[in-house]
Amino acid sequence: MADREDWRPPRVCDDYWSEWKHCKSLRHRFHYYYTFGEMPSCQQWKTDYATCREWEKMHSPAAKEALCSSERSRLQEKKRYETVWTLRKTPPNDWYLPLRSEKPNQ
């Protein structure tokens, strides 16, 4: 019983609603289509919002598990893509020298 009262969703329920509204915005849809070549699927944000509200009202274990699994899958999806830049361990040897410019300043 104490576990049910102590547990909180990974995000505030309004965060799920804000993410859904952002996902449905024209600017985001255009950017997502330009980047990935397909329209974004925003239904999961709306489902998570409804599940979060259900948790707030009834503290159902099914809602808790649904939110946890949704967040886990979201993190797995994020880890699927590799980073674009390789990170350096140390700065370049000539980091303090001025940059070479091809054109003189006018």
C-alpha cells in the first residue's frame, strides 16, 4: 500500500500533454518529415497523458506499468541512434593559435 502512494509518474501529467501538442504542431511535423521522411506518430504522448491521469485518479497498477514501459521504450529508442560527433579526450595541440583565414578582413 505504501508503494502505491510513494510512486510518482516519471513526468508530470501536463508534460505528456505539452509533448503531444508540440508533436502535433505544424512546425514540428514539417521538421520531422524533413528529417526522417515520414510524419511523426504522436498517439503515444496522448495515450501516456490519459494513463497518467488514470494513475492520479485511481492509482491502478496497470497504469503504473504502462507508464513505466512507455518511458523504457522511449529511452531505448533514444539509445538506438549513434552520436554524430566523436568526442575528444584532450584539446588539439595547437588550440591556442589563431585560426587561419582564407580572406583578409575588410
